[in-house]
Amino acid sequence: MIVKPTVTELLKKSKNRFELVIATSKRARQIAMGDPVMTKVKEESPVTLAANEIAEDKVKILDDEQEIEEEN
């Protein structure tokens, strides 16, 4: 089973793994709490949805506070 997006692809969107994990988990929590999903991927897992949103540049990882910003 090949998981998409790969960690290698996602690391291009962040400075390091720690930053990537924090941003993905924060966005996954937002999705789990009811925020609208911004990807067309059909998946139930909030973590997978968050990873896809980051890979698709639907959300950006901010440098300063390890938070994510939604693209409008």
C-alpha cells in the first residue's frame, strides 16, 4: 500500500519533521472538530485529510508560531 502524499513530499512544505507533525496535527484537530475540509480526497481520517491539504497548498505552515493559515 502506497500512502499519498508521502512524508518526503510533505517535508518540502516545512522546515523539518517536527514543524510538519505539529501543523498536520493542528489541522487534523480542526477538521475533527467540524471545520470544513478543503481537499477533494475521499477519506475519513482527519490526519490524512490534513496531510492532503498541506500537500495541495490549501493550508500553509507559518514559521513563527507553528500554526497553519488557510488559503482563501
